[in-house]
Amino acid sequence: MSAEIVLTAENFDSVVLASDKPVLVDFWAEWCMPCRMIAPSVDQLAESYRDRLVVGKVNVDAEGDLASRFGIISIPTLIVFKDGKVVRQKVGALPKNEIENLFKDLV
């Protein structure tokens, strides 16, 4: 079972913005090859940091309003939230260590 949470408009605020832990959100789509390339790394990090980090995925095709809310124009986009605020954001297929570096000092 994946440690990642499927994020929707209904649960985003309670899971991400109200979290007492840092949150890594992966904005992705099924058809996006770079998104699929980083998915195993994101999943491994979600498992490794399960107790210290919340990891969620937003399918931009299913959740267009959420994508618009955060100005997502390219995917994959990774956003780190802390205390309900965006603290870091990167676009593109990143190696696992760069994804980890987005949040490692926050957990």
C-alpha cells in the first residue's frame, strides 16, 4: 500500500494546509511521462519519511481547480507546504536526492 494520499478539492485543506507536518504535494497526470518517471522516487520517499512527512498527489486532470489555485502550468510540479504555506516549489523530473532536498531540512 502506498504511503501517498490522493488529494482532491474536498480533502486538500484538511490534509495539506492543516497538517502539523511538512507536506510534499506532487501535481501530476496519467499521460505525463516525466510524472511517471519520478513516481517511484516520490513513493519511496513517502514510505521512508512516513512518520515525519505527509506526501500527497494531485491528478491535475481530475482536479483542475486545485491546479489553478496553485498556478500549476507545467507538470510534474512538486510543492512543499509547511504550516499551511508554500515554502518550496520545483517543476520537472528531478532525481530522488533533489526531491528529498526539497523537504529534508524541514522534517
